[in-house]
Amino acid sequence: MLDLASRFNLLAGRWEPAVQALDRLATLGAVPADAAERYHQAGAAAEAQGHVDRALVLYSRSYARNTSYRPTLERLSEICFDKDQWDNAWKATEALLDRHGAALTAAERAVLLLRSAIADLHVAARAQATARLSAVVTRGGGFSPDVGIRDVAESWSAMRAEPRLLANMDRARRDRVLARATEALALAVGISPPALDEASLAREILGALAVVEERWQDALGLLAALAEGAAARPADTCGFLLAAGDIRGGKLGDLEGAEALYARAAAVAPRDSRLAMRMPGASATTVAHDITDEMIL
């Protein structure tokens, strides 16, 4: 009777009674073989009605019943990513790539590779923020609970993927992010028509890593491609050109090359406030520390 109640309520669109019947079946040790599919259907109905948090719970129950069920993995990946639940987003996305990678189109795979890389970067940034906050808060012999420090670090790292928080990232994660972004870029530019947004995001990730690791020539090449691809967004183009100029002048000592890049940035966005300290008369060394600020993820 519980099994029939679950099926009937799902067909009738009454997802909560259907879930209640499924849960009671679970307590009786009589979980149906298609429980993952049923929990997913209930989750999809809840999400369609705007109950995203409840849907996330139901998708999680679906995952607990079948860790390879693709529709559930897809929703967990997207919802957790949108809600900044970076650890869960990474796990669900990696599961999708691992278990269903062969069935993905190039465009789908590029999106998931970038989602995995970004979630990975946020986890890395949170770890660095936690370490830095711990050092600051406990300086002088004070004590602060680790949970409180982590909460602040979560907020810090969620604001943006800050390249300066990516220094000293553990090697395995760094290599994984680099591989994911590199593959995503190749896929994005290789399809017809090219996936320009995905290609740009992949270059930004690779560029952030290049800046952090002081691979200046790699960074300049990526910034040049980003500036060219962002032609429709003057503020973005300006930012990429300014970052390239900062590297030229502040890191490579090429003041003439830096001024040329600043001039291009001024032509694109003449009213941009970031130009003031970089135009003729400003010292290149005064802006060297701002390089990573332009590498916005």
C-alpha cells in the first residue's frame, strides 16, 4: 500500500505525500528498486514549485540510493554550485564527469570541467583564508573556535575567487584545476560555433594561476586573448589590458610596453577610474601589487 501510495501521489503531482510514503518504506526496510528515481521526481516537483532547499534534500536522498543516477547528479551539481556549496558541488560534478563523461557533448563537458575547477578554487581559497585568519585571530595568545574562523573564511572566499588566496594551493588540487581548465578551453574553442563564455572563463582561471605562479609570459598571452574576446565589454577589456600593463611594467621592467597597454586601455574605457594611477606620470611600481585585482573570476 505504501508503494502504491508513493507511485500514485507522484503521478498526481503530490510530491510531499509521495516522499512520506517512500520514507516509511525505508523505515520498514522495503525500499523499492527505483527509489532514486522516485526521490528525484519528487525533488524535481518541489524545485518546480520554488522549494529549492527541500528539493536539495530530496535529491540528496536520491543520491544516497544511487550514486550514479545522472539526473540527480546534474541537479546536485548545479544547485550546490549556485548556492556556493563548493565541496558538494565539486563532488557531484566530478561524479558526473567520472561516471557519465563518455555520454557528454563537448559543450556539456566544458561547462562541467569549469564548474569543477571553480569549486576547487573556492575550496582552496577558503583553506587559505582559514589559515590566514587563524594566524591573525590567534596572534598574541588569544583563542578563537575553529568553527567561527571557518565561517568567516567561507564568506571571504565566497565573495570572489581571489588569486592572492590561491598561493600555496596544495599541488594535487592545483594540477587538477589546471588540467580541468586546459581541457575546457580546448573543448570550448574546438566546437562550432565556439563557446566564447566558457573559453573566456577557462582563460581567466588559467591566467589567475599563471599570475599566482609568476609565469608572466603565460599570463600575458592569456590576458591578450581575454582582452580580444571581451571587446563587447569595455570595462573587462580595460581591466585585462591594465593587468597586462602592470605585468609588463612592474614585473618585466618593460615600461614602454606597459604604457602602450595603458594607452589601449584608455582608448577602450577613457573614464575608467583605474587609469588614473597608470597613465603617464604614475610609477609602474606603484601598481604592481594590483595585478591580481584585475584577474577577476
